[in-house]
Amino acid sequence: MRQYTDGRGRQRYAVEFQQGGSRVLRRAPPGITLAQAKELETTLRRDLFSQDALGHRPDVLLKDVVQSWLDTKPQQHHRDLVNKANQWAPYLKTSPQPKDVLSVASAALKDWDGLSVATKNRRLAVLKGALKWAYVSGILAENYSPRLKLRREQNTREIYLTKAQVKRLATLAPTKEIGDAITLSAYTGLRAAELLALTVGTTTRSGTLMVARSKGGRPRQIPVSKSALPCLRHLPFALSYWQLRKGFITARTQAGLGPEVTFHCLRHTFASWMINKGVDLLTLSKLMGHANVSVTQRYAHLYDSSLRKAVAKL
């Protein structure tokens, strides 16, 4: 028996025990007491014993494996993983078993033909992670995760936009709110998930954004330039991730830019603007919320170029 906090911040119980060489993990419904959770455990043990005596057990479903795995994740990573896991929902409605994961993945990848290899890999990683966890935890007798093979990604160089291009994207966005989100991302380096998590209370009087939750799990402060201050009027953004993504694609198409220009390019653009203004890599690392400056080294070639330009003025 263990207590945990689910993705909505609720305290819940999970029944977890080992019996007959198998590990059982079942999430108790929200709101039940410890006594009720213990009663559920007793019922599960009794049912499992009866099934062993009869020589059969109910099959574990793939959707249950994914959901149980999600419940073990820290809250700061839960939302992002749930968004990726939700993309599998249409393919898990028929209640496939873990052994059928290859056919499930094949059907999904066929429908996702227009997505980037990186996006497909991130979604596949959800199933791989859930299956491996279930095997290590003893829920599954066989590890099915190796059946899923990640696709080779083409590691292209980051794309940096000019201020004129960012302004054009914002202007051509289908709504003013999406346009402001595009501008704010380019002038702060915020990821899409960080933008959508902003609230009215995250902005100080001086126009500094307080990012409480980032990919690295560490809070950070980002001063907002005068050019982007008007974009704060729409906080919090009443947009879903897909509304923002589709709106950006619409603006990108209208601006005549190719599919290689993604919303995340706005974050790279912010980094390039900062370096061209003479910001050092350590400061940039703090602004972008990197766990350490080694992650920011990917922009070192821009810094070197900036130094050469400075010396050339002598």
C-alpha cells in the first residue's frame, strides 16, 4: 500500500503487493480512505488466490499498463507525459494486450505519417517506458518494450528567425492571442508548455515572468523586454497545445516558411538574439532554464561568431 499525488494534485492510494510470483498494482479511486484501500487490497488478494486455484488470471491490458506507469511519475513531468499518452487513446479503445503493442504502434504510425520523426519517437517512448516499467515491476512476465524501435532522426541545425520574420508570423496568426504567444516565446525563450502554464500571478510589476515549472523542474525568472510586454495582456493563454500548434502552422504557411520551422524554433531564436547582444552562455543558460551550462553549449558556435564580429571592429 502506498500513497501518491496524481496529475491533478489529489492524494490517492495505490494497492501494491506480490503474490504467487506476480506483482499486483491497482490504483484506488479518488477520495477513498486508507481503510477502504486496505479493504480493496484484501479483495484483490482473495480474487487472485481464487484465480490461481482455477488456473487462470485476467489479462493485463495495455491501457492499464500506460495509466499505472503515468501514476508513478513526478507531478512536474506528468502533464507532458499525459499529453503524449493521450495520442495513443484511439488505438487502445479495443483493449489490446501488451503483446499486441507492435500492431498497435504500426496502426498509429501509419496515421501519423505527416508528423516529424522526433514527434513519433517521443510518443513511442511513452509505450516503451510503460512496458519496461511493467516488466521491471513484475506486472508483466515478459518485456515487450524492445519490440518498439525508435526511428533514426536527422539532427539538423537549429533554425533562427529574424525579428521581421517573428513579427510576420505573429501578424499572420489566426488570432491575436496566438500571435502574442508567438511573440512572447521569441522574446523570452519559453517553451510551448511553459507559455500555456503561465497565469496572471506569474508576472511582476516590473514585467518579469516567474516560471514555476519548467522542463528541468527548476523555477526561474525571465525579464520581459518592452517589445513583448503588450503580450502579457492575454495571460493566462486560453489555448490548448494543439490550438497553439495549429495556429503556428497556419501562420507559418501564410508567411511562406517551410515545415522545418517549428514553434520550438522561437526558443532557438531567443538564444541567438541574446548571444548577438553579447549575453554570455552562463546567463543564457539561466534564462532558458537549462539544468547546466553544458546544454547551452549547442549555441556556442553563435557565441564564437559574435566574438569574431566584435574583434573585426578593432
